[in-house]
Amino acid sequence: MAVSGSGPVNLNRYRKEKARAEKKARADQNSIAFGRSKAEKDLDKARAAKERRNHDGHELDK
């Protein structure tokens, strides 16, 4: 009779590893789709503020 040296297999470990890998893949996809650097976000805020100032400066007096 041959005895394997690996012992019992813990299936929960493999299930959790698979779940972690899927979660990481989803996070990578989201970072590509939605991720922007802090510099890009700050630039967008500055542009919006400038546009708001320009718009407010062109209001007609009542």
C-alpha cells in the first residue's frame, strides 16, 4: 500500500485563495476604469473653480 506524504487537503484554503485572486482582479479592473492620480483630481478641481469664477464674473447686475 502506497502512502502519500501530502496529508489531508484543506479545501477552504484554496477557496479563499481563489476568492482573493478574483477580488484583486476586480480591483485592478476598477483602478484602470476609475482610477485617477491626485494631480489629475487637483487639476480638475482647479479648472472647475476657474470656470465657476469666470461664470460668476459674467453675471448681469439686476
